[in-house]
Amino acid sequence: MFDHHHLPTEIWLEILRWATTSDKEINLMTASYSPFRPAPNDVPDSVMAVKANVALVCREWRHLTTGFLYENLRIHHGVDALRDALRGQGGNYRLVRRVVLPYRSTVTTTYQPQPHPSIEILGHCVNLETLVRPRLLVPETLQCHFEAAQLPLISLKRLDWWYHPEAERSGGINSLSVALEGTPNLQYLSVGGAVGHRHHLNGASHLTLSKLRTLRLFGSNGLFLRGLAGLWSLPALTNVIVDFPLAQMGLSHVWEAFGAQLQRVEFGKHVRFLLDDHVADCLKGCPNLEELNFFLFFTMVPSPSQIRHASITTIRLHAAVNQLLQDGTAVCDHIENHFKVLMSDTFPSLRTIVLYGEWRGIISHPHLAPMWQSVRDRGVAIALSER
């Protein structure tokens, strides 16, 4: 009879890693671009409880899972106990790869000559790759009366940041632009929040992020984007994801500043993308785009008379269901109208359409057979993604 105690440590590590890892966690800790990843959020992942429970099974499992247990942290109540745990066993700070740092954990109500415990923890995480400043969901006033401490974040590759004007005013780790000054290796930045007329992006007048390749925008307003486009230099930027449909003049700041260098643009799953033709504006502002990705049932059919884009070779379409589109005829018309544009002279270099989500019913629908035939006649390849 096989004795599981004879399994090599490497096998146990692989088993426990699979048992304590979720797709959501992987997405939130990855700095590279992948199509149609969910927008960042601050909802705790159930896998965190699984990690804690697995570590309690026995002494050997706790030893094996220590690296998993501390790699993804949220700093909130009990910060002193967390600091003690990270100091233990020769220093667990080195294991931390992602930290969620709520604004309430870095308020500056009084002058403090020593760094706040949460900032002290952050400063010791030498291998930190992802930092999250989540949205403050409960309406409350942050007490940021003094300057917040500033930290270099040399190892950081990804930053998910919800802008808060009162926190921004206190500078340091509470300010987006000040924090970015210490991130020379940042590759992925997602930003949200609104800048009012009386507020601004703190810090230097000009900022260069030389390695940033992906910029994700969720809930930012026109003033925020104008400040971003005017103050930031992003020479390596090739990917932009727009989760929330801003006013067209808001996004125009992004296309004007960075459109010529973009290779890939993705529009998110929001019903307001059905109200305005954001795709046409994007294509006009991004002449060298190679790939366009959007949710088919959440995106207005672009006007073919306004655009002709010669460099796009790949279009990715997600078939996530939009509850506002219930009538079968209307759904078919929406699909056909999109594909008429895709197969027209608007995209003369189009070679591949990649389908995400559930497409079986769409592909087999008899009403859409002529549409699929037109795709084959054009010589465009159809690929089904595994996601």
C-alpha cells in the first residue's frame, strides 16, 4: 500500500500550492497583460482562509506553507500582531509579494516622528511586487493633517491605486505621484478616482515610468486624465485597458498623449459603452494599434464611415451576457452589425478573431450562418479561447 508520508517535499509543495491558489489571486498578482482579466477589487479571496486552515493541520504543513501564508497580505486591524509574525522565524518579510494597504492604515492625524507600523511593515517587504490602495467604500473623512512617510518601492511591478484627494494632499505613501517616484521597475498600473477642481496630483511636475507597459483606467475623470497625460512620460506603454466609459473628452487626453505608441486597447464590461462610440475615437487616436479587445454585448457598433485602421491584425471578443439585451432578434442584429464592420474595409489587415466566453449558441445559430460564411470568405481565422 502506498504511504503518502514517502512523498518528496517537492510534490507536497506542488499539491499545497494548487490547493491554496485561485485564479483570482493569480490575476491580482500578475504584472503582465492578459485579455479580459476582471478589474481589481478589494473583496477578500476565500483562498486566504484555505491557506490559514491548511497551515493549522500539522507542524510539517505549517512549515511547508509559510511561503504561501505571507505572500498576500492585507494590513488592517491587528497590525502589531502582523508585524510580530513577520519578524519571526528569521524574517518573513522576504516572503511578502502583495500588500493591500487601506488608507485608514496610513492616516496622519498627529505628528509621528517614527513611521506608522503599517508603513514600517511595508518598508521591510523587500520582495514586494504588488501594492493595492483600495477605494474607501464607507463614507468617512480621512484625517490626513501631517505629511505621510515616503518609501522607495524598488521591487514593485504592479500598483492598483484608487485616488483619494485628502490622502493625496498629505503626500508620501498616500500620494499617487509621490509613491510612483520610487517605483523604477513598475510594469502595470491601474488607477481610479476623481480629481476635483480644488485638488491636484501631488509631487513633481514631471514623472517618468520607464518600464510601465500596461495602464488600466477604472473610474477616473477627465481632470485626472488630463493631469496624468500632461505630467507623466510613459515610453514603454503599449497596453491600455478602459474599464469605465469616461466622457469622450476625458479619454482623448490619453489618446493624444500615448495613442501613437499603443499596440493594444481593451474596453471593459460596462453598459455605458453602448451609449457612445468609444471604439471609433480610440482607433482614430491610436494609428499603430495591432489588437483591439472588447465585450461584444456591452459595446456600441462603431461607425465604419468614421474609421479605417490599417494596422490591426487581431480582435478579441468576449461574449459575456448583457441582461439589457433579451430579444433574440435584437441580439442577432447586434452581432451581425459588429461583424459587418469587422469584415468591411475598416480593418483591411485583420487576420484573426479570438472568441472568449460562451460562443457555442452563437456559432450554431442558423440565423448567423451567412455571417460566419463571410468571415471564412474573407480568410479571417476564428480561434476559441480556453477562458
